[in-house]
Amino acid sequence: MAKGRGRNDYFYSRWMVFSTEQLMDKARFCLQNHEKRDSAMVWYTIVANRFDPKEQNPKDNDYSIGALNNLGYMYFYFYYDYQKSYSYLTKALEMSKKYGYEQNLPYIYLNMGNLFCIGKSNYAASPLNDKALAYFKKSFAEALKHKTWDVVCISINNMVSQAYSTQQIGTIEKELDQFSKAGIPQNTPLLAYSQHVARALQLTCNKHYDQALRHCDIAKSKIDDKYTSERYILSLTFIKAHIHILAGHKHEAISLLNEVQHMAEAKGMKDWLVDIYHQYSIYYKQTGDEGLYRKYRMLYLEAQDSILTESKLQTVNDMQFLDELKAADERVTEAVRRRQQQAIAMWAALGVLIVVGIMLVLLWTAYSRLRQKNRRLYEKSMDMMRRFEAEREGRKLMAAALQQAHNAQDDIISSSAEVPANVTQHSETSTKQTMVDHVTASLLMERIKGVMDNVEVITNQEFSVKRLSELVGEKYWIVSQVINDRYGNNFNAMLAEYRINEACRRLSDSEHYGQLTIEAIAQSLGFKSRSNFAATFKRITGLTPSEFKKMTETA
């Protein structure tokens, strides 16, 4: 505990490694050894703080609620801290109902009844007496429901004792009938004892006092509880005294009360002396013996005050330990909270890693696909460039032959001069139109391509269709028509493709153009801005200039 108050994590980490079941075994062992009850409190506290609604193992949570119930029992039975006891028991009750651990209810209700028995009133009809009996009945009903047979027997015994003590022997007839028909296994501890005690109460209710006393004597021989047999003997003797009082057997009742008194004094059971003196006072008041009534009334009050005083002194004596236990409880709670936070952080980190891993895989997949796509586009652009170069070389070889064909067509046109004057203009226009559509169009297209092959010409920013028509010696509208018909696109599109083809050649020629930036290459090709060059390059090749250049470097 001192280490706990000193915030030494070693103390807690040492015990946190034990399983919940191991700690419960340690606590049960210490509880049976009076000198080690403080240790039992520590183990129960650790187990109680391990409750987690999200726990995958329900057995551990069941142990945690059981530990809360045992703490409630120990606080009222050993430390006389009834508020703390009630707090633990109500917490155990709430958690059992909320999270579906109802198998603990018989034990919790049993301890709640015992707690209210401590405040037993002098009067039969009192709220505390009624609450004690009500909790015993709840414990009995839940024990029957869950077939917790040992609690069934203990609950019926407590109800019988409470009924005699508070002079309410007719209030548990229903429970007695259920008990007799429950079909409890014969090997259940205290079963035979409980059966005879229950039968004795039934016979008492029917005023068959002699038979009731015989069942009490039989019950005494059936006590098989090795830990608290003295208390069962006291309880049975006390019940017999009540029966004799009801039967009007004055001397027998007093004799049994004296016997119980000597037994309680010999065993140091002062709580029993309180009940005995209380019963003496009730009996002598009923018989009209005022002197003995006052005597035992005073002894009852003195015994009660003595127990209360000792309880307070014991509480003071135990305050240091209880403070230590509170500090340990808080420390264990903090340790559990830190573990939960670490677990959450670990799972969160794992989740982030998984998400990042998935994103990296997706990005890598997308990158791989993009590279494959860019590679295909690059190869397509290179094929286009090689095709342009092949066509350019082919045009050089065919230029002479095409020129001869053009000269021959000029001779044919000259021989048509004898056509009548009134149709000359019409015929000339018709003939030229025919030539544009056929032979002349082919010749003109080759001349256009020859001009377009001249890089210095097409890279001039002022180059236009009019300038092209001047260079080929033809009207610009005829040049435009031929380009549209033969090339399948307009002049601007054709010029852009020729320039981009040259751009591909330069970007892939690191030996001669490697020192130039993309912007410098764009300006040298006649583009007025890099953005316009990049957009045109992307539209024609499917790649940006930067992507194309990188592909050439890795080709």
C-alpha cells in the first residue's frame, strides 16, 4: 500500500500480470485466513477494477462483479463501513442487471439483506426489518431461478431467523412452500438443516410447538457447515427459545436464552448478545416483570452501544489501511485506464498503418498503371516522330518525279487557249477546280508538306496559312481546302502536330538539346508561352513535356 501511495508502478504491474481467476483464488484463500483479510481486500479491488463492458471473456467480468459483491460483504462484516458496503453492493447490483450478469443477483441480494439486518429495530414492523426480509426473499427467488442451491438454503435460513426475531413468522409461508417443492440436490450443503428449520417454522405457524421443537433438534444434528457451525447452533437455540415463548413455556425459554447467552459470551459474539438481551427485554415486558425488563433493556442498550463504539474505534484503527486501499483503488483504476488507452492507441496505430498500407498499395498500383500508360503513349509519340521522318525522306526522293508531272500538266493547260472568249473564264475556273480536286491537289499537298518539313519556317511565331500559300505559290483558300481534304484537319492542327513532332525529337535528343529547358524548347518552336506548349503537347501525345522527357531518360 505504501508503494501504491508513492506512485510506484512496479507494485501494480507485479500483480496486474496475474489472471483474474488467479487473483480471485488468492482473495478467497486470504478471506478464510483472518490475518490476511487486508490482502483479500487488495485482490478483490484489483479484480473489481478490471470490469470492461467490451471484454471478450464474460467470465472475467463475472469475477469482477463477484469481487464487488465480496468487497461489500467485507466492508460491513469486518470494517463496519456500511456506507461503503452499500456503495459496492449497489454498484454490483447495477452492473449485473445492466450487462446481463444476473447469476450474481442471488449473492448480492443476500448480502443486501444481511446489511439491513445489522440495523435491526426493536420493533417488528420497521422499514429496516422489512427491507432485510424483502432482500432475503429476492435472493431466494433469484437463487431458485438460477438453481444456485447453496444460496437457496442460506436465504431460507436467514428468512426463518428474521421471521422469528421480528415476530413475523407468518410472512414467508409462500417461500417455505416453494422451498419444499424445489427439488434441491441432496448433496447441497445445509439442505437437511434448512429443511428441518423450515418445517419447524411451518409447524410453529400452525401452533404445533412440540413438533416444531423436535424438528429443531433434528436440524442441530444436520449442521454441515465447517466454517460457521457455531452461529447455526446459536441461531437454532435462539429459534427454540422463541418457540417456547410462543408456547408459553417460561422456564424452558429462559433456560435456552441463558444457554445462548453463555455460548455467545464464550465465543465473543457480542452481536448475538445484543439480540439475546433484546429478546429478554421483550419477554419480560410481555410477562409484566418490570424490574427484569428494565435490567435487560439496559443491558441491550449497553451491548449495542459497546458494539457501536468498538465499531467506530475499529474503523479509526483501520482508517490508515482503508486510506491506503482507497489510494490503491485509484491507482489500479488509473493503471487500467492507461492500459485501455494504450490498447486504443495501439489499435488506432494499427488501423492507421493498415489504411496507410492500403493507400500505398493503391498508389503503387495507380503509379504502375500510369507508368504503363505513359510508356505506351511515349512509344506512340516516338512512332509518330519516326513516321514523320520517314515521310520527309520519302518526299525528298519523290520531289523530282512530282515536279515533272506538274510541268506536263502545265503544257496541257497552255493548249486550251483556243477556247472561245465567252467561256474562257468559266472554263479556266472549272479546269483549276478540277485540278485542285485531283492531280493538282496531290502536287500541292506535297509542296505544302515540303514547306512544313522546313523546321526554321514552321517555328516562326508569325507563320500562318497565308505565309504558307505564298511559299507554295497558290491562293491561301486553295491551300486551306487542300489541307482540310488531304490532311483531314485544319492548318492550325497540322502546324501544331509538326511543331510537337519536332518537340519530341528535341526532348529525346539530350546530346544536342539536353542543356535547354522545356520553356526554351517551347519558345524555339514558335510557342508564345510554356502553358500553351504544355497544353498542346498533352493534347497530341497524352503526356506532359516533363513526363515525356523523363521517359526518354529511362528508355
